[in-house]
Amino acid sequence: MTNLIDQLKYHYQKATVVEKLIYINVAVFFIGYLFNTLAFLMTSQTNFVFDWFALPAEFDQIIYRPWSIISYAFLHDGLWHILSNLLILYYIGNLFLEYFTQKEFINYYFLGAIFGGFIYIMSYNYFPVFKNSNGILVGASASVTAIFIGITTYIPHYEIKIRFIGFVKLWLLAVIWIGMDVIQIPVDNAGGHLAHLGGALIGFILTYLFKNNGNFLESLNKIFTVKKQKPLRTVYKSKAKTKSAANTQISQKRIDEILDKISKSGYETLSKEEKDFLFKSGKS
């Protein structure tokens, strides 16, 4: 048993950030269902993990569980739910890492969860269709969608080979992905699909700002900081420079007058003062 634990630790330490998130999601999934089994055996109607770490829709409940805006992204309510999310996370996540850093991947994952959760909460509290209804949000779908749309925005014409279909451009897969969420809102799990759209929106925004700014951290600052208007600056003109320019204009005018006199009457007609002025001007 000790050897197995050591091997798991070794593989986790050597894993990429994508693989580590997959391991964490799988571990949390089994822990959640272990508590579900215990709740069944104890004839309890509640599951400790879901009760405390899923994201509730009501403001008064979120106040007592603020961590749930992130923790819900590691919970899944079924085998197909977690398999579909983690399979896409694996393939799209590794493609993401070919163009972005592991730190940026983490940012997309957590910001996708936060923004998706925020859209979910706002939807339940302000759309009339959700009036008098309660719900909880679980799943990494908003995070996965943020990463998917983020990399699609960066390389929209990248082609992925799909068995029995062939090569398909990434932007087309993204359109299908988003379209499926939109058309399923009236059918089932409306809050969940709206959360996915929130993840898609933040993924697009982050990459759009990154492409136009070239710096990921500055892109985040553009989202979370209000740009301050620069104070007006009073421009002071140097009196010395102004005086110097005026003197130069006067000197040039004087030179032009002397040269004009030479052209008309000859050099011998110049006074001693005019000859001295012309001589000094030629040395300067």
C-alpha cells in the first residue's frame, strides 16, 4: 500500500498542470461518492461534499460558503459528466500548453470557474424563468470551456483530426460547442449551460486582450482594474529657447540684407560694421 502511494506521489509530481487537475478532479469525484455511500447507509438525505462545496444559487447561502465559487469546478454528479469534461480537458488542455504557459492555464481554469459561477448566480437571481427555483452548480465545464474558447481565439484555423470525420478547424468545433449550450438552455440544466457561456466569454476576452497586448498579466489587469485618466500636464516653454530662436531669426534677416547689398553694389560698399557682422556670422 505504501509503495502504491509513493508511486502515485511520484507520477503526480512529474505530471503537467493538465494531468494534475485531472487527478484532483478524479480524487474529489471518488471522495464525493464515498460520502454519498455513507449518507445512504446512514439514511441521510444530505451529502456533506455537495452541501458545502457545490455552488448554490441563493445569495444568502453563498455568503456562508464563498469558496464554493471555485470548489464547485472540482465536483461532478455522474460518471459521464466527469469523463466528458476530463477527456476534453486533456486534449484541449495539452494543445493550450503548446502556446501558453502552465501558469496561464491555471488562470484560465480558475477564472473560467469564477466567471461561469458568477453568470450562474446572476441568472438564477434575475431571470424571471428561475423565479422561486433553487439549484446548485457542479462541474468543470465552465473552466474547460474557458480554455477551449481561449485557445480557439488564439489559433482559430488550427485543425484537429477526428476519427471517421477527418480534419476540422478549431473555430468550427467551438461554434458547435457554444451552439449546443445555447439551444439546450430551454431544454435542461439551463443554469449550467449559462455558466458554460460565462466561461466561454472570459476565455475569449482573456485571449483577445492577450493577442492585442502581448502580455498575459497586463491583459488580466485590463479586466480587473479601472484605467485612470492621466492628469493634464501644463507645458512650460523655455524662455531661453524662445529668446534664442528669436535672435536666430533676426541674425538671418540681417545676413540676407547684407548679401542683397553685396549683390547690388559689391562688397566694397559695405560698412566696417556690416563686414564685421558678416565675418562673425560665418564663424558661428
